[in-house]
Amino acid sequence: MKLTKEEKIALLNKKAKPVNPDAKWIQIAKWNEEHADALADYMVIAMRISSALKEKKMTQKEFAAQLGVSPQALTRIMKGRQNLSLNKVRQIEKALGISIMTIEKIADKTSKEMSV
């Protein structure tokens, strides 16, 4: 007897164990969903760092030492699990000679208007 797709799903659901709502994988999945936009930005950062490391023939371990962070911290940066301060971004840019992000500086109109 051949089962339909719906019958197979019903059978699997019947056999499935209840999921622990506090399971670590569920917490990670929720966090990833809530931070999807930021994770996309971290992916771009990680790709730029990775490309620069390959170009310079430098290992992540060597780069971590140059930044003054542990290899584990650099791994978290590369996986998007480490929040980066602006200072750390600038330090990465300077060490690799790359641009990770650009900040457009806007002239302060208030100070110009006050000097008139």
C-alpha cells in the first residue's frame, strides 16, 4: 500500500516526540529569525574578512592574534555571533587594508547657522 504525502506526514507527526520549547536549537532558530537583517550584514563582513585573509595568505588564528582577540572570538565574528563595536570594525579595516562599512558624515547645519 502506497501512502500519500499527507498520510506520510500524519504518520510522522504521530511518531514524533513532543519538542522541548526550551531546546537550544529552538532558541538559536528564534534568535536567527529575529536578527535576520543583522545576520545578512555580518555575512557581508565575514566574506570581506575572509577574502582579505586569503589575499594576504593569513590564517584566522594569525589575524585573531593581530587583533588581540581569541581565535574563538574571531570565529564568533565570522559567524555573526559577536557584536562589533565601531572601534573593532575600524581595527579590522586597518589591519586588513579593506573597507567594511562607510559612514556618511553630514555637516552640522546648526553650527553653521549659529556662526552667521
